[in-house]
Amino acid sequence: MATRSELIAAIVERYARGDRAERGRILDEFAAVTGFHRMHAARLFGSGQHGRHAGPHPARRVYDDAVREALVVIWEASDRVCGKRLKPLVPILVEAMERHGHLQLAPEVRTSLLAISAATIDRALRDVRGRASGRPRRHSPPSAAVRRSVPVRTFSDWHEPPPGFFEADLVVHSCPSASGSFIQTLVVTDMATGWTECAPLLVREQGLLTEVLTELRKLLPFALLGFRTGNDSVLMNEAVLDYCQGAGIACTRCRPYRKNDQAWVEQKNGALVRRIVGYRRFDGLDAAAAMDDVALERKLFTPPFAAGEPARPQPEWARIHAELRKPDVTCCCCGRSTGQPDGYGYSRFCDLHAAWRGRLSPTMRQTYPAGERLSVDYAGQTVEVIDGATGEARRAQIFVAVLGASNFTYAEARWTQSLPDWIGCHVGAFASFGGGARQIVCDNLKAGVTAASRYEPGINRTYQDMASHYGTAVLPARVRRPRDKAKVEVAVQVVQRWVLARLRQRPIACAGAAIGSPCSPECAPWLAVGAAAAGAWPTSTFEISTSPMALAHAAVERRPLSPK
């Protein structure tokens, strides 16, 4: 800053004597050297305030020490409230304390004290409040030293442990209030086999926990080799640590607030205890006896199969589920490829797979009132069309629309997915259906949606005008959520399987302007080839019944965009 001030002092006289052109050159040179803006440099040269330095100004003390001392007395009398609450109480406290002789103020001090603001009160009392309250020292709990002595093992540290390494956790039965005494369930789960034992605890006491753990060890089919717990003081203390060391049990713990480190026992907490016992409050000896009843144990633990009953091997449902996610793979294909000679029949195989799939993420079932929703989408596969005049091969896009209640489906071929073709396909679908639906559920393609959003999606203006013309509303599906338009996804699969798959080995010849041309009524001469491959159909559009096999009667149609 000293160098810049010296430079300003040397240039300011020449700047004052120069003309307009000279001043412009001086400003350019000064801005290039110092980095100042031209306008700022012109203000410095014009006002002559180049000697002033920017920085904080020294604070002016409006309220002296007498006002601050009186404020401290009033703050102590108000039970040390904050400045915002103390401000309206100052006139009342000053008058009352003066009347009772607890405070004697000079007139100027009294006037200043009544005029002080809430923010100034907080600033004036900052040092006093800090000395008065202080910061209490946080003492470590007794279990902190025990936790530091127990090693931490995460979920990635276990590499197929042998049977005998258990995880332990406590399930609290205190709902709706955690006050008072209530029962807690001790859950121990073997990581290798999933063997789980549960026992109720009347109180949170470490001696009782070791006694219950001793009884649970008698019920285990194998020795207890490892005991892994959370950071609860009931599970992590000197009594439990000494018990494990005396019995030769390896004691470890998980990271705080990391439930994935105890995934096995956390899963059993919900699948066994919460599912059977629920979330009610249990306390007292009667509740503990009921939770330890034989009937409850039978509900918690499924009885094993009889010794003489043959157990049929279960298919690898995870692998089969992954195979079913591939295109055109059905349960019939997977059921025949399991390689088990005494496998299940088709219906039983489907039932077992449905039961296994029901344990995965749940799906909301949608209802489709008649005329409520029309789902539209483009098929992922395209059709190769050969121009009969030039021999050029082009790919045609397949547009599919389906009504929700009746599964009435419409399909049409277009050259592109551009806005004119997108609008034309909708017009053709409405003309074939003989009307429109109240809602149109579409994908987030650029021709229909300009900005994808879960709450306020942006709709293309032309697409919105078309929807307003037909008295319908556009509801784009969520990004990467195909279940929002499940009807059209199934219809696309049917079109690809029953129409496009049968045309895969047949060359399709077409005039250059046949597909997608709004001027040509006889637009798809290759439909005859598709009809011969997929089977004849009575009309150009096809109606889908409740049976998927009825979708074999499919047609691909083009209709021009009707003028408004």
C-alpha cells in the first residue's frame, strides 16, 4: 500500500493538469500497474484521498463504564437473560430497583441505560457472561477406557468366519416413553450360520448380562469363540470384558453410529424381535415370563424339518432374479435351465420366485380407471427399412401408446424421435382410440420434456399446446423410474417380442417418404411383411385383452398430424 500511495502522489498532479486524452492514458497505465479499476483510480485522483487507508475504524464508546456496571447489576437481577429479553425489562427493573434502594443512577447514566439496544447489551455483557458461566469440563465415562482397549472390527474385516463368532445387540421395549424401567431383549447372532438366540433383560445391569450370556452359551450348538458388541455401556464395560477374557472369548466392537458393522444382528432385530414382539412397552416380571414362553420361542424360531422328510434343494434365486432382468428371459426359461432332475413344476417355480421376490423392495400397486391414463414411449429396438429407390438402409423408431384400464395398445413407425414425429404419433393414437385420456404419462425425452424434475418438470410448449387442444394433462415419469409407466413398458416388450422379433430376418422395403411423411396416406407398404410374419390382424390398431397372448395381433400404423 505504501508503494501505491507514493505512485498516486506522484501522478495526481500530472492527472490534474492533463486533458481528457492524457487522463485516459494515465488511468490505463495506473490500472495496469496497480490492478485498480479505472473508476476507482479516477475517484482517487479526483478527490485527493489517496492517503487514506481502508480498514476498520476504531470503535466509539457511546456507553461508558458506569453504564456497563449498571447493566451488569440489572442483568444479574433478571436471572441472566439474553439481550433481546432484557431490553424490554430494563425500564421496569430500573424503576423497581431505584424505588427499593438497590440502584442509584445518575441522570445521564439512567438515560443511556434506557436507550441501549439489545445488540449492544449482548456485546457489553459478552465478557461478563463468559466469566460467569464458564465451560464445564467434560469427564469421560468409565466405559471410555474399556472401549479404547477393545479393538474395532468393521463389516469388511470378516472374511467368512467359522461358526462361533457372534454379534450381540439390545432391543429396547420402551415405546412410547423411555422413562422408568422396561425390558430389553439381548440378541446374539452367529455370522456364519445365522443361528440366533434371544433372552429378556429386566434391567440394564452388567452382572445380569453376564449371567444371561452364560445361560445362552448352554443353548448354542457350538462354542462361543468371538463376541462382538456395540458401544453401549451395558455391553462394553469391565465386567463383560473380564468375562470374555476369563472364558477365552475374543471381544471386539463396532464403530459408533455404524450399524453396517453389525449387519447380521441388526437384521435379526427387525426380522425376529420386532416382527414377533412388536414395538409395545414391556416391563415387569410377567412380561419377561411371557416373552420367555415356549410358544413365543416357537414363533421366533421356525422348527426344523423332520429327520425322515426329504428336503428339496432350493434354486439360486439371486442368480435367477438377475437372469430375469435380461431382455426376453422368462420364468419358463429359467425353470428349465436350473439343472435339477427333481426340480419344481412351472407354477410352483413361479410361486416360490414370487415369494422370494416379495422380500425385496416393495412396489406400490397402481390402479387405472377407464380413460384416466395413457402411457406413451418409444421402443428400445428399431427396425431397419431399405429405401426401394436408392437402396439406402435407415432405422425407423417405434412409438407405442397404451391405455391403462383396457390395455388397448397403439404402435406406429417414425423415422426420428423429433418433435413433429412425437406430436404426430400422439395425434395418430388419439384418432385410433377415438378419443383421448385425462393424463398422458411420458418419458423425459427432449421432444416432450425440456427440464426433468420430480416436482416442477418443464414441458415443451408445442407438446403442452397439443395437450391443451385435446383436453389432457402431461405427467412426465420420474427419471430412471420405469415403474411409473409400467403399462407402456410391457406393451413395448410385447411389440418387440411379437412384431419386431418376427421381422428380424425379413428385409423391409419402403418408399423414401412412406414412414413419417404426413402427406402420404399409404405410408407403410412393409406392413404386409410384418403381417405375414406376426399373423394377420383384423384392424390397423390392436386391442389387448387380459391375456398377454392376445398381443400377437399387433399392427404398426402411421397417421398424419391433423391441423388444429
